Amino acid sequence: MSVLKQIFGGKYDDEKLVSTVEQAIAVDPLLQDTTAIIVTSKKGVIELTGKVHSAREKDRTESVIHTTLNTANLKFDQLVNHLIVA
């Protein structure tokens, strides 16, 4: 970690965002195979890539993430959903 980040802190904790999102979608009973979803975060921009089974599942994934991050009071800038329905 850089000295400036240690002193002033980072605006976003990308590692925490990714781990929280991955855990939230993994335990949601309405989402099927979440191992096909890849979560990344850079400077607070969370990006979802991979495949889901339906448009409803794609929307549910995004909803679960927003609810979880807001409940955990984790700051993020944007959620970019590139999930493909297959």
C-alpha cells in the first residue's frame, strides 16, 4: 500500500467490494450458477461479466449487489452489468 493511501485512505476499497459482492450473489437462493459470474472493481467501478440463465437472473444479480453494498455501507461509484443471458 502506498504511503499516501495509508495516510489519506483510498476512496474505494475495491478488494472489499469484490469479496462482498461475490459472497452476496453466492448465497442468494434465487440465483442459480453464480460461478459463471466474474466480479471486478477498479476505483469503485464494479463490473460484472459472465453468463446467467435469464434476464430475470441478470436483474436479480444487480439488485442483490445494490442492496448488499448499501446495507454494508460500502461506497462504490458505479455498477456495470455486462452479464450475458445464455
